[in-house]
Amino acid sequence: MLEPKVKSEGLSVRADELLGLSPELINSVRDSLLEKNQTRTRMIVASLRASEFADLLQLLSPNFRRRLIECIGSDFDPQVLAELEGDIQEEISELLGPLSLANMIIRLDIDDALELIITLRKDRQWEILKQLPSELRNLVEEGLAFPKDSAGRLMGREFVAVPSFWTVEDTIKFLRAADNLPNEFYEVFIVNPHHRPIGKVSLSNILRNEKPTKISSIMLSEIVTVPAIMDQEEVAFVFSQKDLVSVPVVDQSLRLIGVITVDDVLDVIQEEAEEDIMRLGGVKSDDLYSAALQTGRSRFSWLFLNLITAIVVSIVIGIFEATLEQIVMLAVLMPIVASMGGNAGTQTMTVAVRALATKELSDTNAMRVMGKEFLVGIYNGILFASLVGGVAWFWTNSLKIGGVMAGAMMITLIMAALSGMIIPLFLQRAGIDPAIASGVVLTTITDIIAFGVFLGFATLLLL
């Protein structure tokens, strides 16, 4: 029997079409808020998930956000706070007030509660902590003691751990009777008498075995643990390398104190990727929702540093002032060399920074990768030197100027390719995040090389 053919040509389904938030819904919310129709507003947003409601708040203006929060009132889902961006999260927290915010934090998982409290001002943190029950307050304060962006701050405190001498029957009875289990979990950790993890068992494996079976006989003993002080980016790398669903977190005594699940790591991967992109562009953080003055201040220092490097490049050009005065055409042509060098270097730098972040580039293969980029520089150098040199010759009717362009282009593209690889490696060895400083250093070096080589060749060959 022939299967029916499904015509897939021209089909395109976007993610937002599968979710509850649409432009029509957003406009409906705005209209109902303008009409002060609370019943209609509540009906419109009732079906939205926490993440979708958070997106809705971020798309609305501050005035509409305030109206919507007032309309929802006590029905506001605390999970929405955990989904909001930093600036909007702080704004909504101010609108809710200390008491309402504390009541919402009580209903959150400990990792989400901790993440929310961290975004608040110090005085605000203390005000909220005083409102929390003592047990939760102790857990939050313990979490705040861990380093920023560490596994200790990322982990959840609710997990399932059983002793190795239990049977499958004992474990199932415990899972049914216990009232403090996580809402969702996929693995049960096996611990020794010192509460150190020695293995894990998936729920499916527990259900497939007979009741008298010892848990220790079906557990996976090759278990990966992460220390609470490990950076969250390193934790994400462990998950990707080992294809983990969850990983136990241990303290200095190797005792089990928490667990990190794959959904937490997905957020980390996105955050770290965003952070690297922002840093490459000279932006400290995502300031899309920040005030204009605050955004301007945060970007000033990076722009000022770029100004300093631009002055350095201008000084290099000033050394060849006499050459430029005699052959004005050089001033027209030299930006071409600098632009090509900057773009070629940025291509290599982007690959290098990403490879360093994913551990694909290290001391063991750095020379091999650098050799490859050197060959790439030669390849592109020959092609573009021939192309640009010929165009310059035709344009100026001067073979010497064409030769200067060709030679400068060749050397610049080779050096740009090498610089794009060497600079991130050097910065990492120096303990500086390559994503932060590589761009400005590379731009300065490629500009100096491009202008210096171009004008140097011109001085030697044309004067």
C-alpha cells in the first residue's frame, strides 16, 4: 500500500505561531487596558504560560505593564518573575512591593528564588529576606555565599537520594510517601553513609526491575559530580560533553547538596552565548530594556577606549604625512586595505573566541589551527591582492600604485588572519576574557599594520 505523499513545499512554521503570544493578542491586551476592562484583560491572558506572560510584559510600555500588574493582582504567577529580563524584573519587583514579592518568592523553586533575589539591590535583598520563613531564608543566604555564576547558585535543593542497601520496592514506597520531592525529576541518586553520591538510577530503570532488586545492582556507578564552586559555563560544558539529564552538586566534603537539571543548563547556554555576543560588541550586558541614560553610561567606557586606539592609528598615519601630501590618491585607497584587514581578522577572531568557549581550541591544537589560518591568509591575500592591485592600476594608471596596493593587501590579510587567532589565545593565557578585549585589540593592530604597510610601501616605491 502506497503511503500518501505530504506536500511540504512552501511550508514554514515559526515558533511564535506555536505559542500563545501573538501580535493580535498583544494589541487586544493594550485595548482592554485602555478601556479599563479588567474582566476582558484577565480572560485574554488567562491561557498564557509564565514565559509567554513574561514576554508580554517586556513588550508592553512601562505604563501598560503597571496597569496589567494591577489588573492581575494576587493572581500574578510568581514563575513569571523568574522568566523576566533583569531590568524589567527589577521594575516589576518595585511595583509589587516587599511583602507581595516575598510571598511570591516563597512559592518559587529555591534556584529561581535565589536568581530573583540576586537581581535586587542590597537594601532590597535584606528587606525581602526578613519576610521569608527561616528555613527558606537560610537556604537563600547559603546560596548567596557561593560565587557569582557558580553551580551553587544554579542548583536546586530538592532532589531524590536513597541509600545503596535499599531495594526497588523500598525506593518506590519512598517516592510515593515522601511529600518534599521535586515537582519533576528523572533520576534517583544513590548515596553512601556519608551522603556522598556513588551512583544514579533512572526512573524508567527502577520501574522495569523487580521489587526485591537491590538499587546498588542496577545503578550507574560512573557518575559525574560537579563542585558547588564550579563556574556555570563549565557546568554547561560538562552537560554537553556527557549528554546528561541532571548532575549532582557536591560541597568541599563531597557531600550531595543539590542537583542541576538540563533545563537550568539550557538557560545558562543561552545566557553565556548572549554575553559573548554582547562583549564582542563592547556592550557589558543586554540593555534593550534599560533607560537611555543608563545605556549611554554603560557604553561610554568602551567607546572611550576605542577613541584612544583610533588616536594611536591616526598617529601612525601622521608619520607618513609627507607621503600623503605628495600623492593624494593614497588617501583614497588606504581605507580599502584597512577595511579588508579588519574584516579578515574579525572572521578569524570570531572562530577563535567561540572555539575557546567550547574548549575546541587549546594549547594542544593551537599551532595546527594557527597554521591553517596562515594558509587561509595566504590564499585570500593572493586573490585579493591580484584583484585590488589590478583595480588600483586601472584606476590610477600607475603600475607602482597597483603594486603598493597588492603588496599591502597581501601582508595585511596574512597578518590579520594570524592576529585574529593569536590575540584571543594570548588574552586567555593572561587571564582576560577574549570575548571582552579581542575586538578592540584586533582592530587597532590590523589598522596599524594596514596603514603602516601601505604607506611604508608607498614611501619606498613612489617617492
